[in-house]
Amino acid sequence: MKNLVNYAVAYAHKGLSVLPMFNKKPLIKFADQPALNETEIRSLWKKYPFAQIAIRTTDFFVIDIDTADAHGKDGFKSIDEFEHKDLLIPTLEQKTASGGRQMIYFKRKDIDVSQNIGWLPGVDVKAHVNNYIVIAPSEHRGEKYEWLNQNPIVTPSRELIELINQRATGTSHYVGKQTYSTEKTATSELFEEIVNGLGETGGRNNALASFIGGLLFRNVEVETAYELGKLANNNTPKSLPPKEFERTFKSMVNKELKRREMATKIGSRVETKHG
């Protein structure tokens, strides 16, 4: 795998905000930080010589089209059936490592574009200033990102932005800069369990384990997860006995500690290998 520092510098000179990546994850903290300059880029790629490249969606947004094989939903079919596909005017595009396609557009100055994950089945819109996309000639699991054309990045119509802001996989309501969707997420279901309880008698242990595991995975403090778990159990019509609750909770904490320990070891190996 070759060092991509010169590509990273070239992208930066074009005004793009570059990030060093490993396994599609940033190797630095970057949220709300200024773009890296050439000196910083060269220093980082000296430290991480096999880092791949991402660019932040600061001044542009991306229509990210997934394949059914890689992500379970056929974004290409969704685009083909999109009733306003004439608004997807030619622009710079790349093929992703998984065989998907990404269309890159400049953000308009007269209207904000909302990030919209699940805009269409298998199609996401990545637009948040702290989001990013991995770009060519990066690789992931042996597969390359490749530019599909040499078109300039263009600015789309206001009509397309309005469609992005209004349309989501669930019923959505666009207010200001945010899209509110009625489609439930895993996080919203965790909140609902606090109020609604852990369900029927036969599945309470599994429900509690899933609930606590979900909180800990999201880096909720152990003490806080314990109190939230007690609230959910107390709101269950036939709550778990205290000893059963304690046993299930401790089991999930131990599993999470092992997961974090393994993640730390993997991170250390990456740092040692690339440092």
C-alpha cells in the first residue's frame, strides 16, 4: 500500500479539508476544527504512512448511492426510479470501494442542505460540516475508490435541495436547518423503553440486556446506565426481581468492558504499526 501524502496535499491545495483515515475512521479529532494545512498533512502522513484520505463535507455535499450487495438496499434502483432524476445534473463522481457511487455537489448559498441519511432507499445525503467521505485513490479491504469522471463539482438547483430537505424514508418535517423524521431509531427505542418498560414476562431478561448493552455501547456511564435500567425495570408491569436485575446488569457490564479492552488493543496495534 503506497503513501498517499502527495494526493492529500493536492486535495488540500484545491481547497478541500483533508483527513487521514484508517479502516474508514479518522486518525485525528477534527470536529469544528480548521482544515489541515500542508505542513500538518505531511506530518500526519509521516506518522501514519499508510493512512487513506477523506475530505470533509464542508463546502459540498454528497449523494451517496449504495449497492444492494454491500448494504442491503439498492440505491441505484432508487435513483433510477427517482421522479426528479433530471435534477441530478452531471458533476464529479467516484466509485466507492464497495461498488457504490458518490455524486459531489457544491452547497448553495441561498438555502441550507440538510444531512439526510436514508433520503431514498439505499441513498444517503451527507452534508454536515463534520461529516466526510473517503476518496480516491484510497482503498478499503483491498478495493479501491476510483474517480468515474473528471467533471468539475457543480452547484445543483434549489429544487433539488428542497426535495432533499423534505423527503426522508419516514414521514419528515423540515423546520429550519433540520429534518425531523417519524422513523424510529435504535436510540429512540432506548428512550421509549425507559418509559414503557421491558415488555412481557418471557423476554424481560433479554430486553434488559439489550437495553443496558445499547446504553454502554453509546458510552453512557455505568452508574447512569444502572439508574436508567432500574427506571425501565420499575416501569415494567411485572418487573425483574432485584437479584435477577443485578445479575443481568453485571453480565452486560463485563461484556462491555471486554469489548472496550479489545478495541483498545486493536487501536494500540494500529498505532504501533503505523506510528
